[in-house]
Amino acid sequence: MLGANDIAALWLTAQLALVTTMCLLVIGLPIAWWLANTRSRWRAPVAALVAMPLVLPPTVIGFYLLLWLGPDGAIGGLTAAAGWGTLPFTFSGLVVASVLYSLPFVVQPIENAFRSLGRAPIETAATLGAGPWDRFFTVALPLSMPGVITAAVLGFAHTVGEFGVVLMIGGNIPGVTQVASVRVYEQVESLDYLGAHALSLTLVGFSFLALLALYLLQGARGASAFAREGRQP
Amino acid sequence: MIELALRVGSPSSAFTLEVNAECPGSGTTAVFGPSGAGKTTLLRAIAGLADHCSGRLVVAGETWQDGRRAMPAHQRAVGYVAQTPLLFDHLDVAGNLRYAQRRAREPGADRFDELVALFDLESLLARRVDALSGGERQRVAMARALLRRPRLLLLDEPVSAIDAARRDEVLPYLDALARQAGMPVLYVSHDIDEVVRLADQVLVLEAGRLARFGAVTEVLGTHTAGQFAASAGSVIDARVTGIESQWSLATVAFSGGSLSVPASGFAVGDSVRVRILARDVSLALAVPEDTSIQNILRGTVAAIEDTLEPAMARVTVRVGEQLVLARVTHRAVASLSLRRGSSVVALVKTAALARRRGSLPG
């Protein structure tokens, strides 16, 4: 039932979601840590900026990204000067857009996890001789693992589910920027309902399984399913 | 030697802590005072965990705080056991202990097995920490603090979070800790019996200020602040010289005489501390006949002070080298014509014994 273009779109979607999730964790962990611990007056503005994609229409984000990343944009000029070309209508452009768009879905669960840790574990680690990096990786992160896993699943699923931003910044180039959601849109536009069904049902199934896994994992948290993962030998 | 001159509190905060003291480089110093006096804040400041801390702190020749410059907490060789100690949930008991051991600043003999034995942790090593009882958690936390190889041990009411029935499970380990430590110990407590039992010096905090600092016998015997009013009394260092097991009594001797005290589990030669509450002491000019009171000490009046109760006076009687407090009415003081230097007989109705633990020579 799934054609070659459908498979290509699904594969591209999976790649995009995976790369985006990894970038989101790398970027999101320090931002979440800073937001959870800082007393800076910049906390509120930064938190608001991170949360913006929750509120803004994806087309607005896509529109400005298109301008900034394009050849005449501030960032586009830099990437062009650096020899990387411009990002719109490329896979890299999709990653940048997806990372921005899914940032709150990753930062907020991790920030909440860090916040609910309180100061006690970090202070205890400090009095036992652990420096700041040591404390983060051996205490804060393992104890916040449920939040981090939630964030990763949400980031991944949200990236799979995005449409407006990828359409604006990536267009609809099969095999390059045509992700599953855009492919469904194209099939519906061309009245290929059977193809749309096949791909849509695949996405429905995936979304349900991803969320089911998330809730099962969260339910198991009481039994410390995550807590054991950080155990040292 | 611990040189302590710390100030904690932001300019805007209502509570500030200011403490200046020099603690000896060994032995147990009790930090005593009512809740809200700043006991925990003092310990956190010494551990490097308090915000807005300034002043000077030198421990074993190493400067931990100099003005506003503070050595970060993780660089201070301090063993800190909080009131409800936090164990890392993501590690088992052995993992918690190894966490501290790996980060011990100074390499040295591996004390892991020794401390596991001392705190009786063998059977717990593979256990998850959320399956431990309060007393077990406390033991793990104490062993973990020592594995860090601290130069100073800070204990914040280590038994207060454990219910009374379980306390006896932990107290022997605490004694072992104080004996084993070989380093100065600062021990926060609001329990005067604990202070009598464990401490060499006592540092009394009131509303963030140092109210008294000195040897336990000296400070507890003369301190007159409100928190001591109900439990005011004197503390005497003594030695057990006889046991009358048929009466469950022990005879203890000190420079001013001897006392018979209800006691069990003591042996001749034990070093003890005797605590005599002021309300259990009456005064007379001569030894009365036919009294049920067996403990009679002769001394001279060293001071007569007012108390918070208008009717009552506190009379300090010097007995040998020790001081005994008596709580009597002003009328009694007048009718006996007591004044400084008067010879009196102190009638001690009852007293409590505590075995001396820790590092003080007997």
C-alpha cells in the first residue's frame, strides 16, 4: 500500500525526528538547567522565548525562519559566507526549524524535573566532593531521567507531527524535504485518498504507540524503572 | 583549630547570623539553642552551602572563607550529615558509599570495609535506599560522610528525625562516630541530655548570636537564658566508685564529695557526667536529721541570681571545684540569710548519670 515516495517520506521523517531530538537534548539540557536554577532577571524573558512556539502559528515561525535563513537574511548571509549555502529547502534547514519549534516540548519537562529535584541532592553531592559538572552528570541527570525520557519522546513525536513549519522552510521536495505530514497533504490535494489513508494510518499507529510507551514508562516510575538506570557498578 | 568568624544573611533579610569563636582542633562541640537560633545555618555556612556568607573561616590551617571569597563546597573537606540526610535514590547503599569514597580528596588507606563494619552495613550494601529505615539511612549517611575523609564533621541533629523507639539503634553508632572521628565534630542539638552525653564544649546560639561558648560543665551550669529555665541545672564530671546493685544505685565521686545516683549498667571506674537539675536541689544551713535525702554536699554560696519567676532565686553553690545550682524561693534565701560566701548544705534529691563518650579523657 505504501509507495516508494511514502517510504521515503517516512524514512525522512524518522531521520529528521531522530536528529532533531538529539539536537534538542544537547541544547535543551543546559537551557533547562539554567532556567531551573538561575535567579537572573533574564530568566523570565528567556523562558518566554523558549515557550513562544507553543503559541505562535507555525506559519509565522516558518515565515521568519525563511527570511532569516534565506540568502538575504542575517543567518543566511553567515551560512553562505561560511560556505554552507543557505538552509531553506534543505534537510539541515528542516532540522533547525524543527529544533526551534519543538524546543518547549523538551525544555519544559526537563526543567520541571530539575526543579522538583530541589537543592538537597546537589548540595549533598557537593559536600561529598563532587564539582559542578560531576554533580550534573552523576546526580542531577540520573535523578531526572524520567523527565529527560519524557522530553525526548515528546520532542520526537512532536517533530513527527509538525507540518506548517516544515512546509514553509522545506517546501515539498520528495526525498529531500517531503516529510510524512507534507506527503499526506499532497496526496489529499491530488485526491489520492487511498495513499493518504495508508500513510495517515501509519502515523496514527506510530503516535499511539509512542504515547502509550510514554505513559507506560511514567506509570512504572513509581517502581523506579528509571531510577535503576543510573546505578553505578 | 577552627577559626570561626562568620556572618550569614543578605542586607535585606530579617535574620542574620553572626558567630565568632575558636573551636579546638579535636573533640565534640555541641551547637545548642532553640529552633530558629541559626544552628543549621551555621553548619551550612561552614559546609559552604549558605548564600550571603562573609567573614573568616579557617579549618586545620586551610582558609575556607575570607571576606566574601568562599571556597566552593565541594573543595571543603567536610563531612556533613543533615537532619534528614539525603541518600541518592539512583544508587544502592554501596553506590552511595562509593560515591563519597571515589571523591575523597586525600588518598589514604581504604576505610570502606572498616566503616561498613563500624556502622553494621554489610547486610545493607546491595539494598536500595528507599527500602531503608530512618535509622539505617542515618548510619549510611554517617559512613558516607566519613568516607569523604573530612577534616571536620558536621552533624545536624542526627537522631531528631528518628522516632524515640528507634533512636537507641543509632546512638551507639553515633558514639562510635565521635570516638572514631579523630577530627573536630560540630554537633547541632536542642536536647540537653545529648549535649551532656556527647559534647566537650558547647556553643549556645540565640537569635543568630553567640550567647555562650565554653566547656559543657561551665556553660550549662551557669547559663540563665530562657531556654534553660525549665531544665536549668549543673553538670559535674565524676567517676563511679561503687555500685550498690541491691538498690540499683551507683556511687560517684568528684572533687566536692560523692553522690548516690540511680543507675544501672555502669561499672566501677567509669567516667560519667552527673546532671543535677536546679529544682532538685534544696539548701540548708546544717545537715538535717531524719531526711529521705541521701545526697548531701557541703559548699559555699558563689552567686544568688533572680530568675524569670518572681518568687524564685537561683543560688550557685561551689562544691569543691564544681558548681551546683539550686532553685529556691527568695523568702528561703532571706530566712537563711544567704549571701555570697555563706556556708551551705546542698540537699540533692536526685541526679542523672550519663556515660562520658567521645574523646574527652575521663
